Amino acid sequence: MRNDELDEWSKALDGVASPVRRQILRWLRDPVSHFPPQVDGDLLTEGVCSDFIREKLGLAASTTSRHLNLLTEAGLLVATRKKGWTFYRRDEATIHRFTTELREGL
């Protein structure tokens, strides 16, 4: 495995190390079931507004932002800015590669 691949998977492992971040990923797997409809973004195609995620977590905005940023830096989430808000959705291709590599590599 190349060094850049090791770095990528190390970030992904850090991303899923937290139970809070794993919960976010679970919710975003089926956002329609876990979040209310949004006025300015489709839950499936554009993702879930960070405010909805923060509210559901019951955490401070800064703490929620840190969790979302770690997942985004790990490549597990895609962040999209729209009308001053940030929407998050899973990066299914990266998650699939990560879980396959993890399953085959251990």
C-alpha cells in the first residue's frame, strides 16, 4: 500500500473512531427517515443542513462542526455550500472503498 493510501485510510479510521461520527454516518445513510424536509436543499441529492444535524445531535455548533469537518477531511462526507448553509451527504464511493479495503486488509 502506498503512503498516500495509508494517509487516506488513517483519516478515515480517525473519522469513524467516534461514536458520534458513526451516528452521523448512519443517519445520513437514510436522511429522509432521520431528518425533516428542507426548504433549500434535497436531502438525498444535496445532503442535510448542518443545523439539522446539530439539532439532532444536541451538541454545540462548534462541536458538531468539528465532527462534520473530520468526516469531510476523511473523504467520508461531501460538503456543499448553498445560500450560506452547508449541506452534508455521504460519499458512498469512498465509504465503499474504505470498507472493502478494511475488510480485505485485516
